[in-house]
Amino acid sequence: MLCLVFFAFTTILGWDYYSERCLEDLSGGNMKHVKIFRWIYILAVFIGPYMTVSAVWTIADIFNGLMAIPNMIALFALSGVIVKETRAFFQHAKEEALAEHRSFEEVCEENLNEEEAPAN
């Protein structure tokens, strides 16, 4: 039971810290927004135990889903860049494969492994 209490407490702290940093970043460092959010978060922590488990999970699911909105906006905004970079990568791999008389798959795999390797 003690482990469950510690897990719940650290989860509350972790979500609070993560959400405050995200809000700070989204608001351009405006701490007024963060303080307002902090009071709302504290209020939610005290109201939460008096709600049904189903309601708590529903609210948590809604807010987790809402966090996807900024990511979706960024994906749509960057989709042109992603397509351009992907085409450039495969074009470079084809040219390299032709120049070195190797298969296209070998070159792609080698290039991907080089990008994943840690920098020295």
C-alpha cells in the first residue's frame, strides 16, 4: 500500500512539472499563466478523490488527448519539410549506391546506422 501511495504522489508531481514546463514554453515564459494553471491543478488534486473513478479516468483521457493537438499542428506544419528531407535522403542514397556499385538497401541501412550512432 505504501508503494502505491508513493507511486501516486510521484505521478502527480511528475505530471504537474511536465505540464507546467509545457505551458511555460507555449506561453513564451509567461509565469502568470503557469501560476493560474498551478492553482487549477492544486484544486483538481483536492477535488479528484471525491469523484468517481470513472469520471477521473474520463477527464484524464480527455486531457491526454488534448495534448496531441499541438503535436498534430506541428506534424501538419512540418509535413512539407519531412517530405523534402525524405526525398533528399533517398536521392542521396540512390546516387551513392550507383557510384559505389552497391545495392540501394545496403546504402540506406548504412546511412540510417550512421545517423543512429552516438556522436563522439
